[in-house]
Amino acid sequence: MSATALHPSELPEQPSEPKNYLNVAHTIKSWLLTGDHKRIAILYLFSTGFFFFLGGLAAAVIRYELTSPAGVVLESETYNRVFSAHGIIMVFLFLVVVIPATLGNFLIPLMVGARDLAFPRLNLLSWYLYMAGGTIVLAGMIWGGIDTGWTFYTPYSSMYSNTNVSLVIVGIFLGGFSSITTGINFIVTVHKMRAPGMTWFRLPLFVWSMYATSVVIILGTPVIAITLLLVVFERTFKLPIFSPELGGDPVLFQHLFWFYSHPAVYIMILPAFGVQSELIANFARKRIFGYHFVAFSSIAIAGLGFLVWGHHMFISSQSMYQGVVFSLISFLVAVPSAVKVFNWTATLYKGNIRLQSPMLYALSFIGLFTVGGLTGLFLGSMGTDVHLTNTYFIVAHFHYVMVGGTVTAFLGGLHYWWPKMTGRIYNDGWAKINALIVFMGFNLTFFPQFIAGFLGMPRRYHYYYLMPEVQAYHIMSSAGASFLALGLILPVFYLGASLKNGAKASANPWGAHGLEWETTSPPPTFNFVETPVVTDEVYDFDPVSEYEQERATQEMVHPGTPGLLTKDGELKTGDRE
Amino acid sequence: MAAITHTSDHSHDDHHGPLHHQFESIEQQNESYIVGMWTFLVTEVMFFGALFLTYTLYRAMYQHDFFVAHEHLSIPMGAFNTIVLLISSFTMVLAVHFAQLKRARAVIANLWLTIALAGVFLVVKYFEYTSKFADNLYPGPSFTANKAVFEHNGHVPEIDLNHAQIFYGLYFGMTGLHAVHIIVGILVLAALARMWMKGNRLVTEDFVPTELVGLYWHFVDLVWIFLFPLMYLMPKPH
Amino acid sequence: MWSNFPLAPPSASNFAPEYDFIFYTLLALTILFTLIVGIAVTVFTIRYRRGTKVDRSRPIYEDLRLELTWTIIPLILGLIMFFFGARLFIHMKTPPPDAQEIFVIGKQWMWHAQHANGVRENNTLHVPVGRPVKLTMISQDVIHAFYIPAFRVQYHVVPGRYTQMWFTATKAGVYHLFCGMYCGTQHSEMGGKVVAMDPKDWANWIANGGNTVPPMTMEQAGHRLYNRLSCNNCHGAESNLRAPSLYGIYNSKRSFANGGAAIADDTYIRESILRPHNRLTQGYGPTMPAYEGQLSEEDVLNLIAYIRNIGGMANPATPSPTNMQNVPVQSARTNGQNPLSYGAMQFDNPSSDPTPTNRTTNPSVGAIAAEDRGDR
Amino acid sequence: MSADTQSHEHHIVPVRTYFATLIALMVLMGLTVGVYFIDLPGLGGFLTGTVVNQTVALIIAIIKALLVIMIFMGVKWSTPLTKLWVAAGFVTFSLMFFILVDYGTRREYEPVPAWDKAGESATPRGFPPGSQSVPSNNINLRPRG
């Protein structure tokens, strides 16, 4: 049980529950027609959770199928549909959406001190677009299926696949507009809705990273939308844009696709960086080290991210000269990510670290993202990429970044803001065990894939009887996947249980810093009773005096223990900057 | 620091007043709308951008075929449409101008003028499209069967019909997408004009909603400014 | 048990040493940085966890020198690695002018290679050791990728445009060949092996039209198949209880168990191989297995060519004529055991039979299933 | 109020300015059409007459676009933020044209000259045995002719 849960509320218990965004109305209509960013975030939480479950189901089937070199239950046609479903659902309906739409939607107005996002109805429209898109994608997968993988490479997707590519693409197209509307909303909110005193450099880093994400979303998403639409045209009207038989160029598709999809990688990971910065600062009880560097590295990543798409195409027959340029810029874009990792690590130094469950997720994020990011260098270096691309190495790499990064950060963020979102405290013991399960299960699942990839096991292979020597790694991976699945299902139960049995959360159960903790848990419909005025700096913690206070409390309980002494033997407080 | 207190006394579903509950002041709201509109237009730039890029690439690859194919387009019609759109932009900007001066009748007149010009544009486009469809110049299996339509000054030029098909695919794709934007614009303009005629406070009290529609309309004009020379006025390869 | 956990692919081309050098350098850097971060995180977390009595005074919040250090050091290391990686890649993209050229066609779902003198092979590639080989590749349908892990080379095979790649094999052996780019239903079966041969063997091989010995006549091929399928176990020189002798059967009159009779022409022999129970020879039971679906038409033609002359062979009783002795019996196809194993795979003598095997509906481990879908 | 709000006093532009802009746009459009009917001379190298012609037409289009953006859309009198967004949009738009560098710098192994249909002509059978080179490309940014 966490220490904070021991003193559940700083405020005296209200005789009747105050009005908050959850209990203000209970009808289904009040949810489906809401303009409240917090309710929309909850709607998104359920819908992305649903799609994550479906994508995870597909992953389970894949892992089961790969335990034997010659497959277990599926035919190749089905297997290809399953892995495509996994990729498409996870990328377009989960990873791109999850943190911006749930945590971002919920927190950005709270963090900048606004009553709502700038355009609440647009926000609701975005959820409906997402649901419509998701439904169409699922419909396409049920009627006809799709077997192109999430990359839709032409001419396979445009001329050869006999599956229902067009319908799925229409769904993704709608989902893209959902992202765009969310992005516009965030940008305007961050620019124009900040509370008095909330300067740019008092913004929490989560807001910075969401801003960078939104910029990438609005600049990148239209390109993929129109590109996929061209694929549909090619399928429907045989318009030869990408098919070489009639003069088109299949590599053009890859250029346009990765022009969006590489920045999309940053759409997936930048929000995770934001969550991570919040968790590290608030649980180390210390201002994030190099706040400005971390903030600007988000912007740098967003900008440079548009210049490296060609590193997905080193061996695709693009010009070698262009490849060299892309490789160089790829190494440059690695630096801001490294800066972030070092800054998080340095933040821990001389902190007053509370090892509660969100912090465990944050710490495992650092480890997993470091591995994921560094293995990216193998793929950004042109020579080594030749052998590793299209193999399980790349699968392991992006799962380390996407699952080890984004999903871990999402789980950490969900645990951290859960009391704010629901007003309830969950069982921290279970959550800590779960963080451990996720970390172990994840590594067991994906680390063996690095080795399988280096051995030359190509990705998207249903049968691998041509190289049975990698079977041991596949079996390890499948075993790890079952652990990981457990770690992803458990939170549903203990978080769900907290809704019924959990202690009521105070406004600031973690003792954290930030505007979202200044209002009640859960917040009222318009977030703040009065528009807050920001007068202090961001992450304004003082680990020394905090330690001192805790020490004093302890001394009252256990008198006689020595007080706070520094190395020099003197007492130092408030000694910062 | 003096706290600017603002008790949230707006009722939740009060969408009729000009100021929405999430904003502090009408200035903040207006600025938000304008930033939002520009952000949306940036999205639109990238949306058309991918098509312009595709066009540029194939144009560079198949210069000759594109040139021959483009000769089948009618320059007078394209030029006329350009003039129509430029004038509609002018009437739109006048509408915004009079909205700033709160001269409702002038605003309404200019909005309807803009709609009428957009209608003229679409009618001309309709005739252009039907003539191309009559010649089977839409992408599809029937396209490559009719080399004769490219007859020019009495002889059929040498042309790779597959490449001409790419040209017409892009022509219909880009002008079609543009026409969709025109149609959406007409609907928005009509709604705006109606609100002005009814004296809806949402638009009459402040010119910003009119300006937002204006920004959108100018963007549509902007796309056509590039489409016209690229599609209709291709220089002869020499 | 550690043989079940191989850690690195074999290194068998001129690129492999340089590649491995860069790879392991990057690996060392990865481990180094992971350790730095990991140890720092662990130490700080333990040391500064809540309630420990340590010096927390003078915390630092910004330090430009520190920030620049960990910006510039990774940047420099990155640029060095970029240089080596780009140099290797450019090397891989610049074939030497004297390279032996081989054409490769990818199609759903097989590789087709054609050597300069017209020798063709499917899902295999024979290359000489120690001599640069340049592959000029094109796809007939979708994008594929020609991937040889042991050589550390891979390149997309694109429709409508030639791509090229080159390498020099440095070690004789049999290595994996894969399609790296997802290309449709049987993507995972679009692979085979690369055989790196001693240059002399290779010259021999290519001169003999893709065989280690001069090519066989149809009759010889049929004889080999006859032995391999163990037809001679029953159909011997003399008719026996199990089966009639096939010696001199061609064009003879046969009477059947169901009362009919016919001349044993090509059609009848074909039917008797594929569906033997249709017209059983009088006096024999339905013991022979049906070969329908097991043999290609070419196999059947070869068998017929052999059976036509089966009486006239020099030594019919011992069906192992001298000119066949150094032809190793290719058994991979019939018993389902593929000799491919990890790394040092045993040298697999190429089959004289250029036709790929038929894909069985449920491929078992080791059965190379490839299908010529030329009718696409 | 947001922290970086600048007072957004809207400049009321006289109709005169708008009308002058319209006239300028019309003149420029006439100029574009006029240039179309003149074959401008080449400047040597890859700057053939075609490229010059097209460049002139595009420059005119860009001037027209700037007029619309600056005056009709009022960017000239708007906040720095709006200006930044306009710039960002067009910068990213031009980034995308970096794709063309690929096609401009590919020199070898370009589309097979006889490629018509997937199938027969895709096989390199048409090449003389042992041929070491493949006819070079005709896809690049150099205009034909």
C-alpha cells in the first residue's frame, strides 16, 4: 500500500459528493453528446482499449502460430490477414491515438488552466470520426480481410491483393481526420487558452510534447490520407499511379507513405516522452533536469522527423545519394532522444524518489526506450540496415520503442492520473507487481527477436521451416508474450476494482506539482472553480525541505533518530540555483 | 499577482451567445478561431501537396505525353474559370470588409455574388468534364482504346496512352478535389449568408466568422492559381 | 543444448567481416550506453529513494556543460558510425566491373535465376567462391527482396526497374535464401538456398548445364526416378506375385482384371502410374500406390521413356548402370527430410531435376515447397 | 487571457487596395497565358526552353499566390503566429519535394525500356548472354528533347 494512500484526503470529507464531470449527468445521451474534454477522454479510453484488445488478440494468434516452424493452426492466407490486422489496428487505431486522445484530451486543458479545449464540438466530432473509421476498418477486416501489412506497399496493395483493401483504407482515412481535428484543437488550446501567468516555459513538458505531436499530426496526416486514397483509386479505376505496368512508380508510394509514417513514429513516441517527463519529475520530487533542453528536443524531434523518411527505404532502390543524406539526418535525430534519456536520468540525482507504481513504469520506460532507441542506430546506419531490415530485428526494435516506450508510458500515465480521472485510489501493490510483470514479459517477448533477426529471420513469415534454427527464440518470445498479455489484462481488474472499493482520492494524492492537481479529483465540468493564476515555476519541488519534513514527521513518531545532516554536517535547505 | 477571477457562470449548453463557455473573452475566442482556421489550411496545403508532388514527378517523367494530353484541355474555359475565381475572391474580401464595417446588406450582396461566381465556375467545370467523359478520357480500361481523340491539326500525335491516362487521372483527381472544396465552400457561404440575412448575432456582432469563411475561400482560389498553369498551360517541350 | 540457440549467422561473403565489425561496434556502444543509463538509474533510485539519509543539498537543475557533453559525444559517435555504415553501403552498391553477372527474377512466390550461358535454376542460386557476382534483378509482379543472411546482402526486387546487388562468396557451403519483402500469401515459402561452390566445381556445374555431371537423357532420368521411387522392388525382371514385370511391356497387349484389354501405349502407362487401380492387370491386386499428385508431368514422361526401353538395357537385373554411379540419389523430396540445417549445412548435391517440387497442402518441416505459378 | 496574446486590432483595409490587387491578379493571369504562347529560349544545360517557360509560369503563380495570401487573406496585417503557420505550411510542403531528389539522382537501372505488361518482357531473356549493362534510364528530371 502506498504511503500517500494512507492519508487519503487533505480536505474534510464532504457530506454530499460535490458535482464533478462524472456525476453531473448519468444518461447515455449526456456521454454521447458531451462537449466536455474529460468525458471525451473517457470515451476514447474505452474505445482505444477495445481496439488494443483486438490488436492484442491478433498478436496472441501470431505468437501461437509461430511456435512451430510449419505453423500450428492457420493457413498462410489467414496468417497474413491476422498480422495485417494486428499492425493496422495497433498503429492506426491505438498507438497514434491513445496518449493524445485519452491523456492529452483529459489533461491539456487542466494543465494549461483552461475550462475546456478550444473547440469542444470539434473534439466530439473527432471521437465520432475515430469510431466511424475504426468500425469501417473492422468491417473491412471481417468482410474480405486485408493482407497487405500495415504498410500497404504497392503494387501488392493496389493491384495484386484480393482482399478488402479499399474499405480498410477508407476507415484509416476517417481516422486520419480524427487525428487532424484533435491536433488542431491542441495547437489552438496551447497557443490561446493558457491561464494567466502560464508562460511557455511554465508549461509542463507533457504539454510541450503534445504540442510537438500536434504539429506533426497536422503536417503529416494529410499526406498519408491522400496517398492511401490514390491506392484506392488505383484499385478501383486502375489509375496507374503506383503500378509499373502502365508507367507508374511503386517506389513513389513508399516515399509518400514514409513521409507521413516516419513522423507518425514520433506521433506515437513524443506523447510518451511527455508522460515520462511528468512521471520522473513528480516522483523524483525534483524539477526536471534541463527543462529547456527537454522541451526543445521535442520540437527538434518533430522538425527533424520530417527529414528522415528515406531511412526506411535504403534498399528500396531509391537513389544511393539520397540514402546517404537520410542516414546522416537519422543520426542527428537520434541525439535529441538521447538528450531526453540523459536528462531523465540526471533528474533522479539528488531527488527524493518515491517508488510508487507510476514511477516503476517510468523507470522501465527509460531502460526499454534506451534499448529501443540504440538499436535504431543499427537500422539508421546504411550498411548494417541492409542485413537487418525486413527481419525480426526491426520488429524487435519498433516493439521496444512502441510497446516498451509508448504502451509503458501510457500505463504509467494512466496509473498516475487515474485518481484524477476517477477520483479513486487503486491498490498500489498490485500495480507494482504488474509493472514488474510487464517489464519481464516484454523483455522475454522481444529480446529474443533481436537475435532471430540478426540470424536472418525475415519478418511477416508464416512458416520458417527454411530456417528451423530460430525456433527456440520464437518459443521464448511466445512464452514472454503470455506474460506480457497477463500484465496488460491485470490492470483492467485492479483499476476496475478501485472504482468500486478504492479509497476516495484527494485533490492531490501524489503530492504532485501541476495545475491539474489544484482542482478536485475528479474535476468539475469546467475544471476550475476560478480561473487559476500561475505564479510559480513548473515542477517547483524542493527535495531537501521535503526530506526534512518527512524526517520531522518520522522523528515525532520515532523520537531520537538523528536529523538531516549533510556531508559537511550542516543543515541546508532551499539551497537551489 | 492579481488573480483574474472568472466564475464559470455560463450555462453548459449556451451556444447561442457569441462567447463560448471555454473562452475568457471574445478576443481570445476570435484569435482561437483564426489560429484554428490557419492550422486547418496548413493541413489542406499538405493534402493538395501530395497530389502536386505526384503530378510534378510524372510530368517530369513523361513530358511529351503530358504535353500532348494537355492539349485536349480547353484553355479558354480554364482561363475563364480563373477569372471567375479571382473575382469571387474579390467579392469575398469585400464581404469581409463590409462585415468589419457591420454593413449587413453589402455583406449579404457580396456573399451571394461569391456564391453565384462559384456556381458559374462549377457550370463551366461541368461542361469541361462532360466533354472529357464523352471522349472516354477518364481513367479505366476504355481510356487506352481511343488514340484518335488526341488528333491535333489534322494528325494524331505520337502518345503513350498509359501516360496520358496518368495525366487525366491526376487532372480529374486534382480538379475534382478542388471542385469538392468549391461545393463545400458554396454550402458554407450559403449558410453564412442565411445567418446574415436572419441577423444572427453569432455573425453580425463580429466579423471573424465571416473572415474564417473568407480564408477558406481564398485558399480554394489559391489552389486554382497553381492548378491553372500546371494543367492547362503546359509549355511545349522544346 | 546451446546449439539450439545460435547467436550469429555464418559469415560467408566479402562484406561479412566489415559488416560484423560495424555491427559489433554498434552492439558494444549499445551495451555501454544501456549500462551507463541502467546503472545510473539503479544507483540514483536506490540512493535517493524516499527516506534515505543522503546529501540532497545543492541539487542541479540546469547545466549547460553537462547538456553539451551528452549532446556532442553521442553526436560524434553517431557521425563516426554513420561514416562506416555509409562507406559499407556504398561499397555494396558499387560492383566491380569484372563481376560475373546473374539475372534474377522474382515472382509470386519463387526466385528464378538465369546464368549468362542460359542455365536456369529456381529457388536456388549457385555461385562461385572468391569471384565477385553481380545480380541484376527484376520482379514480375510485386516488390520482393533478395536476401542472403550469410552474405549480409539484401536488396529490393522491384517491378518495372532493374535493381542490382553484388557480393563475393568467401566460403563454400549452402546458405539460406529468403524473400525479405512481404509479397503475398506464400511470402514465407519464397526462399531456398544459395550454394557457394569452389570455382572449379562451379565452372563444371555451369558448363554441364547446371549439373555436376553431363545432363541425363530422359531415359536416364527415368531410370533414376524408377530407382528412387523403388519401382524395382516389385516390378523386377520377372513377373512376381506382387507385380508384373515391365520388361518389354511397351506396345504389348495387356488384359485386365475387369475383363478388358488394351495395348500398353503411353496413355496406358501414364494412367497405370498415376491411377494404377483403374485398369489392373489380370491376376494382380490393387497394391500399387497411386502417384497422382506426387509426380510432375515431366517425371511421368521420363518414366515412360525409361519403361519403353526397359527390356533393352544392358543389365536389367541390377538397375545401377555404370554411368549412373556418381549421381547421388536425391532423396530430399521423397522422404521429406531436408538436409538444411543451421550454419554449416551439408553440401547438398543439386538435383538433376530442374522442376521444382509440388507444394504439398500441409508443408512439413524441411520440405522445400515452391511452386511455379507462371500462369499468373 | 493567454499569456502571449497580442492585441488583435483589425486593420480595416480600404476597398481601393483590394481592387488594385484584383487588377494585378488579372494582369498576371493574362501574362501567364501570354507566356504560354511564346517559346522562351533555353539557358543551356538542363534549363531548356521548356523549363524556362514553366519556371516563369510558376513564378507568376507564386506572385499571385502571395498577393492572395498577403492581402486577401490579410496575412500582411496579422499576428506573427499566423505568419509562422503560413511559413510552416509552405516549408513542409517544399520539404516533400525532397522526394524528387531521389528521381533526379538515380542514374542506372531505371525502368526497363520494353516493360509493357508484367510477364514476358520482364525476363531478361532479351539481353544478349553475358551482357554486362542494361540500357540506362529515362526517368530523371532532365526533360526529354
